[in-house]
Amino acid sequence: MNEFFSNVDPGEIWLATVDTLLMLGGSLLFTVLFGLPLGVLLFLTGPRQMFERRGLYRLLSVLVNALRSLPFIILLIVMIPLTVLLTGTSLGVAGAIPPLVAGATPFFARLVETALREVDRGIIEASQAMGATTRQIVVDALLPEARPGIIAAITITAITLVSYTAMAGVVGAGGLGDLAIRFGYQRFQTDVMIVTVALLLVLVQILQSIGDRLVVHFSRR
Amino acid sequence: MSAVRAGKLGAFFFRPQPESSSRARDVIELRQAGKTYRVDGRDIPALQPTDLRVAGGEIFGLIGHSGAGKSTLLRLINRLEEPSAGRIVVDGEDVTALDAAGLRAFRRRVGMIFQHFNLLSSKTVADNIAMPLQLAGSLGRRQIAERVDGLLARVGLEAHAGKYPAQLSGGQKQRVGIARALATEPKILLCDEATSALDPQTTAQVLQLLDGINRELGLTIVLITHEMDVIRRVCDRVAVMDAGRIVELGPVGDVFLHPQHPTTRRFVLEAEQIDEHEQRADFAHVAGRIVRLTFRGEATYAPLLGSVARDTGVDFSILAGRIDHIKDTPYGQLTLALIGGDIDAAQRRLAEAEVHLEVLRA
């Protein structure tokens, strides 16, 4: 058995795992930071909504769709100049985060928009009848009501980001995906491949169960 | 066709009607207010230009089938619906002229409850009730808690403060809705089909609560419904709506007992579960003059029929009858067949006794 896993270097695996977690955490943070307001804006400016702005909604939609239609592997390469401008490097964890955020933000924003649309319109009407400002309606009524949906959206986005981090390995980002490609694939070290895949699988399972638990915790229906 | 009445008959029998008081006490006034939706370049009228006055302290009912425009009219009052024509004056203030900030401040003085309650599922009962106060931001945390406690007691939900709406029954949810609507101590309460999602027993309890609030707080209530029974139980005056206009308006007693417009008649028959055709077929077999007597107030319980029959020699048989209440006023409606004796004298005696008499068949 030990013979079979002879290529597996625990130190190397550990470093790659930490890199993956750093990429995931960093990119998820910025994705939520940018995606949540973008999702709210998409919702508010959408058809028949409180702040309907046809032109702005169409512009945002085209932008979001454009970024989403770009395969992530292409986005990674296309963004290299911008990434260097932002972080000073296109390599490592720092170099991976800008394309990860650019790839996941539009996706997450659409999920937020959908979660907000799920909120009963009566809630908006009741808030308006109470004399709430648009900001109050969003912060005090819509976001709390959509919280389970938004948590589910964060979970799905996190899992998507895990697979994106693996792809980022192609352009020298490091992490478990990088390990799988460089050793597992290019050097035919099947044992490394198995270990990295197993670790990615465990990571996704953990993320999903944390997300599910939070959704249940915050659902009052 | 319009049958707007002055309500003199009602004022005679019922407790003093708000309508007879001076115009200055009108709390809500619509002046040629109307609403037209633009869909695909075409104008679809939801509410024809309408005049309406609601007096302070009355419970005013709007009844109509879905699409009659009652929901639009109700939402014009707090401008949840922007009027496309006319003016709306509430408490002396021209609501149509308010800017966004003025409108928000105005809406805090008008409570509203909804058919589907529209409570926040993510907040507890107490937090739902506190919400209008937190949005207004003028009270401190302790004052808000005190006010919420008082409101919970008023609607009888003290034991449920920490629960979430999903844990409550429909009637309890509407009580939370009522408490929330009263949180900012408004002068006006708008009720949007507030009992339509509730069973009959719960409906009665919620109506009782609204009636109590109206009496104790002097709150003006405007409610919309498609059930005549809701109007009969709590309203002082009613407007019947059909196809975007008010077709009949007056004190509930007048409109309920002597409906003029076909739409009103349908609502009343629905409420009393009378099939007009069936009734006419039944009467065909009966001899004599058929009249319908309507008693109101104390006359309902007076031993009138017996003495008239004795004095005039008229025999009568009761074909249909109902004794009930319109709000607090008892009323009776009897359909009789009069046979033999001096029928005209009997009719005169009944008319003198403050009984409304209608000849159904001579």
C-alpha cells in the first residue's frame, strides 16, 4: 500500500491544500463583496421592480452575461495583464484571485437576483406602506427574507470556485488542482491524482453540508 | 346607472351617521381620482374618475368582485398606486402633492393590513410589530419594546412574542398584521381583503377586533372585501363597485336592505343565500297579496303583526323571513302573503309603524 503512494509527499499536499483554501477564501470574500451589491442592483433595476431602469438593467445584464459566457480557462489567460496590474503578479495565490473573482461575481450576482425575486412582493408592498425608504426595504426586509436563498447561493458559488481554483493551476496558481495537473497528469503519478481528487471531494462535501446547515438554521418558513 | 343615496332613512333608525356631520370632519377625500394602466401602448382603466368622502371615525366598506377597482381605490389613499388623475386629500393634506420624503412620513400615519398578511418570515412576532417603529427611527429601544408589549396585549398575542409567523395560525398572523399596522399610532387603517384568507370563525374574531379598535381608538377604517357579510357585520357605510366605478353608496342598512343596483342585489342575495328564481317559483303557488316588510331597530321586536291582523281582519302566512343584525342594529325582513279582510288598511297600519313595505305581487 505504501509502495503505491510512494509519490505522495505529505508536505507538498499540505501546502497545496492551504493554497487552495486561501484562493477559495480570498476569492469568495471578494465575490460576495462585489456580487451582493451587483445582485441587488440587478434586482432593483429589473423589469417591474421598485427602481426599474431599463437601460441600466440591460447594460448590467449584457456585462454579466458576457463574463459568464467566457470559459473560465480563457478568462484566466485574457485577464493576465489586468491581474499583473492589480497584484503585481499573475502567479500563485495572489495572481489567481482576480480572475477567480471576475469569473464568480457575475454568477453569484445572478443567483442573488433570483433569491431576491423569490421574496413575496407583498413584503415590499407592506414595507412601502410602513413608509420605508428603498434602502430600508433592501436592508431591513428583502435581504433578511432572502437570507436562506443567499446562503445557498454562496454555497453554490464556493463549490464553483473550488473547481475554478483547480483550473487556475494551469496558469501557475498552485493549489491541489495544480498538483493534480503537474504530477498526477503530466508525470503519470496516479497516486497523487487520487489523493488530490479525494481532498477536493472532501472539501466540496464539507462546503455543501455547512451551507445546507446554515440554510436550515436561517429558514423560518 | 348610479344610485348614491343621502341616507336619511338610515339616520332615522341607526345611531347618528357620520355622513350627516359636517364636511370638515371628512378624513379621506377623493376628488375625481382615477387610475389608468398603460399596457403595450393601450390605456386600460382600472378606476374611473371617482369622488368619495370618508368621515373620521367611521368604518367604510368597499365591496366588489375582483377587477372592480376596489383594490386600486384603496391603494390610491396611501399612494401605493399612483393616481393618473384627480386629487386625494387625507386629513387636510393633499397626498397627491407630496414628495418622496413627505409621502413616507404620511404613510406612517396610515396603517395597512393585507389578505396574505405580508409578515416577514425572518422576524419574530415582536420584531414584526416593532418594524414600522424601527424604520421610523424616532423611538428608543425601550420605548419600542413597551409599545410592542402594549400592542401584543391589544391583539391577545402576549404568549407568542418570540414565535415566527410560520408557527402561527392564519387568524394569529392577521392579529400580528393589525398590531404592526397600529404600531405608529395611525389615524387611518386600510384593510385589503383582511379576512378573505380566513375561515368564518376566525373572520368573525378579526372583525370583532377591528370593530373594537374603531370604537376605542376612534380609528377611521377603510376595508375592501367581496363578502357582503363582512360589510354587514362592521361597516357604517358601504360603496358598491363595478367595472371601475362606484355604482351605489350609502349607509349599510339602506344598501343592504334596499339594494338598487343589480350588482348590489347580487351581493345581498349571495349573502342571504337566496335563489331569486326558486323563490319566485315557490310564490306562484300562494294566493293573496305578497309583501315584504323590513323592520329596523326596536320595531324588529314589536308585536306588530298580530295586532294589525286582529284589527283589520287580514290573515297572513309567512313565506320567508330573517332576523339578524346590521352592525349593532337588529333588523327583520319578512315576506308575507296577505289574504282576506281589509288589506289596504293593513298596509297603511304597517307603513305608519315605521316598517318599510314593498309589494312584491299585488
